[in-house]
Amino acid sequence: MAIDPDRAFKPINIALLTVSDTPGPDDETSGDILAARIKDAGHRLPARAIERDHAAKIPSRLNNWIDDPAIDAIISTGGTGLTGRDVTPEALDRVKQAGGGRDIPGFGELFRHISFGTIGTSTVQSRACAIVARGTYIFALPGSNGAVKDGW
């Protein structure tokens, strides 16, 4: 598909959330990869945070960013696996239900398709997902460096 040369690039403001059981700057390599890719693509990174895998704290952070007019989209990394600790998809459900949001099912499907080429059938363990809530697009990626590269 060709890109229309008359269509100007429009950078957007993307907030970045790392979800981790052990939050700390040394545990945020996937967030660092995404931050670099956001900036290298010409977009802006007005907010970045680390949050524990906590089903109530994640929606609070996301809702604050949704309400911030300086943020157009949100990408999270981590918390999308199958363990009991992984609660990012459930947190997105809370945001969606509270704000009349909608699922974007094709994102998770496409992510797993791309990821299959990298990690094979292990991709079925990913609950990567996306929603749109109150006009803000939110994408939840797994926390591995490979996954965020595939997701970007």
C-alpha cells in the first residue's frame, strides 16, 4: 500500500506505562525500547510511568491519562500473560466498562499473527489487546523486549 505523499505526517502524544511485579528502572528495558521507537518515529512521549500488576491501580493511571488533553494514545507493556499476577487486560476492561469504551479485537489478533513468526506457538500465551476509551486508543503489549518490537 502506497503512502499518499500529499498527506502530512502528524506526530501524536503517546503515554507509556510499564506494568511490572518488581517495578524499577532496571526492569524497564521493554519500556526503554518503546520510548526510543516512539521518539524515533517522530512522535512525542509526554508521560511515562511504572505501575505494579494491580487491577485497581492500572485503571486509575490509564483514566488520568485519558483525561489529559496532552495525551492522544497509550501503550502499556507487561501484565498480559496467563498467570494470576497478570491483570493488564482486566484493567483495560475496567476502563472500557467505566467509560463506554470498545474493544479493538483485530489488534490482538494481528499481534499474535506477527508474534507467531518470531516465537511460534508460544504466542497463544499472549493476551495482547487494545481498546478505545473516550477517544483515546490504548494498546497493551507483553513485557518482553521481543514482544514490544513485534508490537511496534
